[in-house]
Amino acid sequence: MRSVQRTASPSRRAALAALVGGGATASAWAVSFGTARLVETAFPSPDANIGLGLFVLGLPPLAVPLVTWWWLRRTGVPAAGPVAAGTVAVHLAAIATPWPIIAAAVVAVGVYTGAAVLVVDAALARRDRPIS
């Protein structure tokens, strides 16, 4: 197991976390739509392919927290698991908005992830502060 250096400033970690959250969301949607396009090209269907539609809508909420967690751990963010777990609720809430689904999800998850890392950093700094 390799040690994780947490020498980056909280604002830098929050910016990296926002990029990670938004990037994970965008990549999950890209893989979802790309796979659907590939399947539809290989096996054309004259009617609606309900199973493929469920795959397109079901993959991102499952993949976003996993990819986010993995990248947050690689960038040295403390409490990456709870932060990544919260992306599911934010992602599903963003999908339910009337705005364009992908853009709303990417922005919402990115903002949430950055803000959550700032909160975690503040909580850890307060916990580690010497008692005066």
C-alpha cells in the first residue's frame, strides 16, 4: 500500500475534486452513450430498445461514485468514500431537473464534490487543531 501525501492546500484539493467529479460524470455519460451507439449500430432495432435506454440511464449513477472515489483516492483527498457516495444523490437530483441532463449533472456533481472536500478539510483541520 502506498502512502498518500496530503500536502496540497485545501483550495487546490477542492479544485481537483471538482474536476474529478465533473470529469467522472462526463466520462460516465460518454461511455453510456458511446456503448448505446455501438450496440444500435451493430444491432439495429426498428422499435425503441428499452433495455438499451435503461442501460444509458442506469450506468452513470452507478459509475460516477466509483470513478469519483477512485480518482479522489489517487489525488490524496481525505474521506474520499463518503464524498463519492454523495455524488449519487446529487447526480439523480440533477437528472430530474428540466435543464439539459448531462450539463446539469456534470456541473452539479463537480460543484458538490469540490464543496464536500472543502467541508471535509475544514472538519479535519478543526479536529487536528490544538486545544487552547
